[in-house]
Amino acid sequence: MFLLYIVLGLVVLGLITLGNSLKVIKQYERGVVFRLGRVTNDHKNPGMTAIVPFVDKLEKVNLQIITMPNVSVVHA
């Protein structure tokens, strides 16, 4: 019975780790990977991607163009 709890705990820990390693990047985003706080050469394209959990951090960069309305400035 004790062995069953250990195996069950390892399965749960594995599922949590797998959940932390899979990321989804949307079509209008790109991913920048930080490994231990430093930028790597490995950029991520849209789709499902995997990173090394607890070592890598994925930051998503939005590539959508934001347009601002023309605002007239009054100079005094």
C-alpha cells in the first residue's frame, strides 16, 4: 500500500511538471526563452512548445500593431 502512494505521488508530480513545461503561443505572438535569467538564442514560433520546467521562463511578445488616433497638440 505504501508503494502505491509513492507511485501515485510520482505520477502526480510528473503531470505537474509536464503541465509547467508545455506552453501555447498564439499566432500573433512570439516567445522569448530566458534560461536562468539570460536570453537564449532559442525563440519560439506560434503553436504548442515545450520548455525545461523550473529552469526556463517563456515571455510572450505581442506583435500586433497598435494604432493611435491623431491628437492635435496646442502649444502655448
